[in-house]
Amino acid sequence: MIFHEIPQEIGDFGILVYGGFSKKRALFFNFVCASTAVFGALLGYFLSNIIVNFSIYLLPFVAGGFIYIASSDLIPELHRDPDVKRANFSLLAFIFGLIFTFFAKFIH
């Protein structure tokens, strides 16, 4: 979880600063948003004990949300990058991530 959360929080902080927040305000809102992850983890833990196969229903919803965010918000941002090589590399990394996720379901 640490290997996921630390880069995510750094990225979120960068997006907030890029979006016009001051560093202090971005840090505050990033902390508030990250704190909700603890609530969500506890809620998911308790619901998984109550609802049979809870993760079967939750994981596709969450994955779809992440794919939507990446495709609707992040990919259009790549079109603004004047460095075509870097933009194409980022797009290929996104596509690789989708393919990796698709094949990971067969492993697990």
C-alpha cells in the first residue's frame, strides 16, 4: 500500500499546485482527501464481512472510475505537451497499464 499511496499523494499534490492552489492549501486539501482513504478502507473491511463477495462488485466499479479519470482528464492533458515523444510515451504507458490489468485478472 505504501508503494501506491506515496507516489499517488505526491502526484495529487502536484496536480493541486498545477491547478492553482498554493502549496499550503494544496497540502491541506491533499491531507483531507487522503484521510478519507482510511474511512473507505474501514468501511470496505466491515462491508466485506457482511456482504458475500463484496470485492467482486466493488473492484470493477473502482477500476472503471480510474480508467475514466485517466481517459477523460489525464490523456487530454497530454495533447497540450509540446514534447511529442514524452506525450507518446505517456500514452503508451497508459495503454500498457490497461493491457497489464487485463492479463492480471488471469493470474489472480
